[in-house]
Amino acid sequence: MRKPLVAGNWKMNGSSAGNKLLLNEILAAANSFPSVDVALFPPAVYLHQVQQALKDSNVAWGTQNVSSYHQGAYTGEISATMLHDFDCKYVLIGHSERRCLYAELELDQLVLDRIIAEKYNMAISEGLIPIICIGESPEEHAVGKTEEVIGRHLDILIEHQGVKSLSQAVLAYEPVWAIGTGRSATPEWAQDVHSFMRERVAKYDVETAQGLRILYGGSVKGNNAAPLFSKPDVDGGLIGGASLDANEFVKICQSAQKQVLG
Ligand code: 13P
């Protein structure tokens, strides 16, 4: 069985005082989800605070983005080697908010695919675990293009990086129409897409596909996590808004824990 992963993407939220409370509350409950991998993704300016709070716990951390370059004149960027200074384990790559909001909209799709592939490569070569986010837009969803979009992203990634690299990575299905809308995909929809993703990877390598963790992200809350996690190809969640509320986030982690115990 694949070990579930629950990842909390704080996006551009938090403050030193607020983080302290949130971290303390999550830590206080951490022994209630011993069989689940849990990771938090604060804004990079809070990495030191998160590292200090979580260093002796079973909760890991990472960042919401990474540069595809090692160092140099890239104002505002953060390199993979810098993340090692903060003992980061994971990094999110290709989140739709980065794909859509930050210049990346202006880029040709092929250029964007290349940048994401380069970031992925950088993370793997630096020993970080990339969580690659992919999902269809509301427009693509409306015209039934989900599998076409997801399949294309996966093929590009695998053709650039080789399927075996996925044994050191995590995939996240994040349909853009479900992010921050309160309109989560149904467990059945998520299962169908996750199963499609796993089969697509299996076309290249069955063993890699079987071991690959595929997270679902998009309006996961304390009250809908359990049915999502009960699906065989949903290996945990990538949580946005609900990761800022300790009670909600802990409930989600506990739902994953119950799944492990059966
Ligand atoms: P919400 O959980 O707020 O919908 O966000 C999902 C997400 O984008 C996580 O990366």
C-alpha cells in the first residue's frame, strides 16, 4: 500500500504570530496521524520558523516553488540548494496559480512545459521530492478535455525526464475549477482521473506507476476528505484553504490515517 501524503499549501498566507499558533496546534495532534506523511508549504520567508518548529516532529516541509537555475542574477527567485539550508524535503512545481498568474500565462505552452520540466529536474537532482501539480481549466473541463490535458502533461514530463524519475516524485491532480471554489471534485471523478493518470504512467513503466503517489487537491475540507481518500488511486491530498485552520487540517490528516488502518 502506498503511504498517504497530506500536504498543506499555505499559499501567500501567514504571519509569525499566526504561524506559531497553527504549528503548535498541528504538532499537538501529530501523534494522531503516525502512518501518514504530512508536509507544510509556507511562504519561503517563514521557512526558518517552520523548520525550527517542526524539526523534531513527523511533519515535514517544503516550498511552493523553486528556480530552475542554481544561482545568479535571478531577482526574487530561490534555488534548490538554498532549500537545503532549511532542510526542505519537498517542493511544489507547476501549481496552477503559478502557471496562470505569473507571467507564465504570457508564455508559449511549450516554453512553460520546458520550465516546469527544468524545475522538476532541478528538484530531483538536488534530492528534493517534487510534487508536480496538473489539472484542467474550467474551460477545458466544460468541453471534456480533462484526459487530453492531463495526458499531454504526463507525456511531456516523462519524455523529458524519463519515467523512472517519477519514483522520486509525487503527482497532484488539481482541477483548476475546484481550487478555492468550495466545489471539490466528487470522489468518483477524482478516482477516474487518478486511475487514468496511473494507467498513463503504467504505459511507460508498471512498477513506477504502482508506487506513485497521486494526491487530489481542490476544496478538500475536514468533511469531504474521508470519501476522497477512500478511493484506491487517491493517495492523499494537497490542501489549500483548509491547511490554514488547524482543526480542519488535523481532521484531514486523521482521515488519511483512518484509511491506512482500514
Ligand atoms: P483549496 O484547498 O483552497 O481549494 O486549494 C487547493 C490548492 O490549490 C492546493 O495547492
